[in-house]
Amino acid sequence: MEKKNIEWSKLGFGYMPVDYRFVAHWKDGSWDEGGLTKDATVTISESAGVLQYAQTCFEGLKVYTQKNGDIVAFRPDLNAKRMQDSADRLLMPKVSEEMFLRALDEMVKANAAWVPPYGSGATLYIRPFLFGSGPVIGVAPAPEYEFRMFATPVGPYFKGGVKPIKLLLSAYDRAAPHGTGDIKAGLNYAMSLYPGDYAHKHGFSENMYLDAATRTYVEETGGANFIFITKDGKLVTPKSSTILPSITRRSILVVAAEMLGMEVEERKVPFTEVKDFAEIGLCGTAAVISPVGSITYDGGEILVPSGMDSMGPVLTKLRETITGIQEGTIEGPAGWIHKIC
Ligand code: PLP
Ligand code: COI
């Protein structure tokens, strides 16, 4: 199979429609079989639940070409489970893990020419999403739903790849206590656009959010969790019921503890402690592990000791290990790699 003629190494994180996507419909209490389509557009009621009351959630995962040529996904079962948790909280019908993985396998195989080659620095980003497509006018769950999954080849999420980024401590909150911060609801991202735009206009790549209740503890950014490295080499990551349970973060904790012999702590992290860490990183599917160089807050700036030029040594080792597992050059824990073809 011939690959598309794309300058893979020059890709940023953008949308490029590929040949096929998967679509399934839910009506009268059940899902249809679903299948592939070439149509990249969606036609729904003007009064659809997604359009009126933001009844939608999504996922994000990546597909890699491994060194031996296998095309694989990284822990897609966890994306399927998390989408079920999001669906429950938004009163949407769950997509079974079976349908989720079938959609992934069929869609990626059909788009194999779009999967970036091994070593190109690019990956195929997969965007599953679920939304209320049937009409509502009173505030209520929609009577019909659509599940879709498309793919788009991507490069690094932050411009410059692994160059340290500047963060702003946001004056806005991301998620309320007992709200929807722990699910991947579209509404969490809609409300982050304004603070995100404010941060970009002031020269920052992203916002750091604190807990909304006390504004004391570090939560996450708009699209990634935090990992901190202490001066004595320990990995610390915020524990909170209002952040997204990142699959990358959960995997990094296992890699750090079980493969690299590091001490790991998942606990509340007061903002006052941030100045004491040796290295700070963002982790997520899109972010992979991206280093943070500075954090600006009302009244000052924290300069991370690892500096603005390159990623620190501990984060570099973690990144090399996790990407090595994804690309098949390092053997990871059993069951993490889902072979598609
Ligand atoms: N936090 C938020 C708000 C996100 O949008 C994401 C991206 O999915 C993450 C964290 C990282 O999660 P994961 O590692 O599962 O991609
Ligand atoms: C991902 O990492 O997959 C996400 O969904 C984050 C998003 C901000 C691009």
C-alpha cells in the first residue's frame, strides 16, 4: 500500500480529512451496526441535543507505525471505557468496547495510506465522539444519538515540539467541584476557549488551572495533566476528582515505578510547592510529554530549573520510554499495544 504524499515531519496538530470515517446511529433504545463512510459532513436536526445543550463527549488517541511495520493503537480499551463514563454523566447511550474497537480497526485499516511512517515524528490522531443528534427543546436528553470516529495525521501539539513552553496561572476555573471536570465533555473545552485565547494573546502556550473550590491546588491545563519531578528524582502528579483521568499519566506512573524504578506519588499539589520542582511536564495523548519552562502568576514568575532550552533529563527518559513502547522499540506491560494490522 502506497503512503500519501505528505511531508510527515512538517505536520502540526491540525485537521486534515482522510478517506474514511466510522458512523453509527442510536435510536429506539439500540445502536445500529455502524460502518464506514466517505462523507466527512454530519446532517442533524437544527434542534439536536448537541447544538442546543452541548450534549456531546469525545476521546483522543493515537495510532503508530511501529519499527517492524505493525500499525497499532496505545491502550484504546481505556479510551472506550472513559467514553462510557462520559456518556453516563451526560445521559447518552454507551458505545460498547466491542463497537469502539471495531470502529477503530475498520477505520484505520481503510485509511492505512494516511498512517504516518515509523520515525517520521508524526502519528495518526483518532477522534471518537458521541453526540445527541435528535431534537430537543426543553432541557432533556436527546431521543437519538450518533457515534463517529475519524482520523487525521498530526505532528506535535505545541509548536516547537519538545521545546519548553510558558504557562499562565489562569484567573478562570476549569471545572467545578462535583461538576464535569473528570469526563471528556465538549463543554469543558468550550469554556476553556476564552481563557486559552487570553493566554495565547499574552504569549503563553497554555493555562495552568487551580482547584475551583479553594484555588490552592494544581489541577491541570486545558488539554493535559501535570507531572512534576522533585529535586531528588521523585515523580509527583496531582490527585483530584475534577481533572481528566489521563491515560498517558496513568501509563507514565506505571512506567516510572515499574520500569524505571522511580518513586511516584499521586497526591494534592499546592501551587506554593510548584517553585520547588526540578522539572515540570504536561502529559496527554496530544501533548505526549511536553516540558514546561516557566509559569507566570499574578505577582511573579516561576522559572523551572530545567530551563527554557530543552527538556530535563528525567522527563526525557520518561518520554523516550513511553514513546519507545508506543513505537515498538521497548517492551511495555502486557496488553498496552493493540495491533490493528
Ligand atoms: N486533560 C485534559 C483536559 C485533556 O483534554 C486530555 C486529553 O485527552 C488529557 C488531560 C490527557 O489525557 P490522555 O492522556 O488520556 O490523552
Ligand atoms: C488529546 O490529548 O487527545 C486531547 O483530546 C487534548 C485536546 C486538547 C487536543
